Amino acid sequence: MADELAHLAQADGHIAGAKERIHRQEQLIQRLVSLGRNVDDAESLLSALTGALSAFERHRLLILNRLQP
């Protein structure tokens, strides 16, 4: 069980980090839009970050399921 708790803490860290990167990327996109710049690449990266967040959240659920009695 200790391993699962450590993995859960790690997954929580990954989720928090991904949410922070997504927030920063959204801010960057807003700034680029306000400057009239092309945001295609920035939006593509945002999509990839969002996909990574989803994967981290699914992984967290798997860990939680393993912790269920």
C-alpha cells in the first residue's frame, strides 16, 4: 500500500504541474492573440498539455482503484 500512496502523491504532483502549464499556456495564447500573432502552434501545444493532463488523471484513478479494499 505504501507504494500506491507514493504513486498517488506523484500522480497528484503531475496533475498539479500539468494544470499550471496549461494555465500559463492559456495566458500566453491570450497575450499572443492581443498582439495579433498566430497562435496555431501555441494552441497545438495546449491541446497536447490537455491530453497529458487527462492521462495523468486517468492514471490517478487507476491508483485510487488499487487502494480500494
